[in-house]
Amino acid sequence: MGGNSFGTIFRITTYGESHGPALGVTIDGFPAGIEVNKELINQDLQRRKPGQSKIVTQRKEDEDFEILSGVFEGYTTGTPISVIIRNKDHKSKDYDHIATSFRPSHADFTYSEKYGIRDYKGGGRSSARETAARVIAGAFAKMLLSKFGIEVIAYVSRVGHLYMEPDMNPIIENIENNIVRCPDATLALEMIEYIQTIKKEGNTVGGIITCVIKNVPAGLGEPVFDKLHADLGKAMLSINAVKGFEYGSGFKSAEMKGSDHNDVFVKSDSGKVETSTNFSGGVQGGISNGMPVYMNIAFKPVATIIRDQSSINQEGEQVTIKGKGRHDPCVVPRAVPIVEAMAAIVLADHLLRKQSDKISRIQV
């Protein structure tokens, strides 16, 4: 199986299955000499973990992690960093009923077609459980970005028909003060109530996460295939259940005129080059322009619903899929740290890549 690695210089490789003994990540290309913030890793894992509230799956995982390599006396050594999480609360018997059947909108059929074999217990490698490894890597990326004042903040801006206008200066405390991770307290209560209603119906609902990256320096990204927004798009679309990605003005730009959409350059009081508007989303020509980078990521409703559904089995026979097990009625509250992690990984990679852009940055 290919496709388990992401990044160019800051490069991660994840491993493990949902119901296997463990999962983890190996991070290569991370600079030496950075103090490891274990509390940050734990904090982001706790924000992603199952069982954290009444509106998410009730699987219980402490998400205890162990750093196996790449760290000495609390600091990174420049060698590959390997981190592992051992699974504890996997109930594989919950999946016996779909061992030979294909669940609607899952990866069961496609995995069987591609590999001729699949791990049906919890979805195996296709499970969103894999994203715990990404969150660990993202925490390391945040440690690097913090050295340059770059901050990545994501929040839930939509659940079903309930939505808020994007906030380019979200307050972290407001996001984390409620279980749905929406910075608008009133809307958050409506979202929570709506998710609970959907859950009681045995159904699921989708949503949108907005991500804002502050203090991004100009010059990150490559001009052709590795555009900053292209890599961010790939990163986000690699997350389970993501169906859409837009940055800056996104799809709304299709109905605008150039005279309204163009970002006019100005000089701030401090002498910094800025733009009076930011429809570009902080990226022009594939390269960051120094303005905040912002994006919206759309998540579909979770495919597992607690209802009977019609499908077929491996023999092509008609079967009924029984809805059971522990699943999220809405994935976006737990996906916030995953979005942050993937954004941080992309920014960290391009930050390191920038060091070879011109001879004046290269030192011996």
C-alpha cells in the first residue's frame, strides 16, 4: 500500500489500523534543538479523541502516546521522530456483521477491489482513527511554527443548516468553551441541540470547519505544482469524510467582478506591504503574500447510520446492513484539531523548503 507519507522536507508517515494493537507516526526532516512540548501533543489528542462529549462516538481511548525516537533530554535530535499510541477500547465484534458485506458510502467495496482483502474491523486503515497520528505530527509542526509566530486556529462554522459568517480573528477560548467548537456561543447551543436530535433519529449530519493561519510570512509555496493552496487542498482532502475545500473567496469568486475581487496593495503604518482586502486568502501565484491564510473544509455526514440499509455482499447478493456500533453523529467537532494539524504540517514543510529559495539563505 502506497500513499502513507506526506510532505517534502517535513515528511510524515503514518501506520496502524483502527482495531489493531497500535497506530503511530514517523516524522522525518524535523530540525534538531526544538524543545518538545508534550502538553501540546496531549492537548490536541484530547481534542480529537473519541468519547469526549455526548455528541461524539462513545469509544473510550485515553490517547496515551510514547515517543520512541528522535528526542533526547526533551529536545529533538534531527533524527526521525517516531511516536506510538496503543489502542485499548476496540470492540471488533461490532463489525462481524459486515465481514462480507459492503456498507453504503464506505471504503469496503473499493478496498476489496483494490487489494482483494480488507480489514473490516472498524474500517482498518480507512478508519478516521488514523488521524490521531496526524494530530501528533501536527503538534510537532506547531512547535516549529511557533518559533516564527505562526498560529493555526480552526473552528466549526457550520453544522447542517446552521452556520456563521467566517471570523478571521477567532478567540481560542470561545472555540474550546463548548463541545461543538463553534466560537459563537449562541449558535453553538443550537448546533449541539441539532446534533443530539439527529443522533436520536439514528442519523448523521455534515458540517464545515473554517481554518485561519495567522502571521504567515510572504514567500511560502512554489509557483507551479506545489502551490501553497494546492498542498493545503491536498492535505485537507486527504482527511476522512472531507468533500470540499475552498480558500479565500472560494466559490463566491465565480460571481464577482475583477474590479471587486482584486486585492489592492497598501503599506501599513509599520511599513509592511499588505492588501486592503483579502479575497486571495493570503496566497497569490501559489505563494503566500503575508496576509492571513484562511480556508473552509466541508465534511459529509458520517456514512454509518443507526438504521437498516440495503446493500450487497461479496457474492453480489442483496443484503440488509444493520446499523450498530459507536459512531459520530457529526464529525466536525472532533475534526477541528485534525484540520489544524494538516494545515500546520503543510506550513512547516514550506517554511523549511523556503530556506533553499535563494543563495542568501543558504549557510554552511
